[in-house]
Amino acid sequence: MSFSRLDIATLASWLDESRAVTLVDIRDPMSFASGHLPGSTRLDNLNLGDFLDQADKAAALVVICYHGNSSQGAAGWLSSQGFAEVHSLDGGFTAWQAEYPDRVAS
């Protein structure tokens, strides 16, 4: 299994279209608390098992980190866990927040 890199404009259009997509954010708790994509779930080693048990593996999965680097490793690993479609968000949360400041939850 593998993943693809997803640009923020494509993700924005998917969200506008209400496409079935699961958003996971792998940043630290304080960064997530200060801002994240609406509807995203912070994913870490403590809740990973529950996430894998409960996630819809048929829905597109988008992994978000700070700049789009760490998310690639996580996306690769998650794709090996049976998710049908896994993406790493290019530019990460930093790029999303710069482009869509009105589409950030805290």
C-alpha cells in the first residue's frame, strides 16, 4: 500500500463537496489545541489503537502535520493498516492556516 500527497486546494474542495474524508492531525497537543482543521482528530500513540479499530477504512484519510513532512511517514504506515486511500497534506497545517485562516478551529 502507499499514499499520495494532497495539496491544500484539493482538500478544501473535497471539504466543500462534503466528500467522505477522515482528517487526522499528528501535531503535539498544544499546537492542535491552538488551531486545527475543523473535524480533524488529533492522533497519537495513546489513541492510535482505538482509531484503527473505529475508523472507516473505506473513506479517504488525510494526515496533517506541521509542514507536510512527518505526515508522509505516518501516511505510509497508516496505508499499511488497511486504509483504502491515504494522503499526506502538502504544506501541512501551516500552509492550510496561511491559505484558509477562516477555516481553522481552536
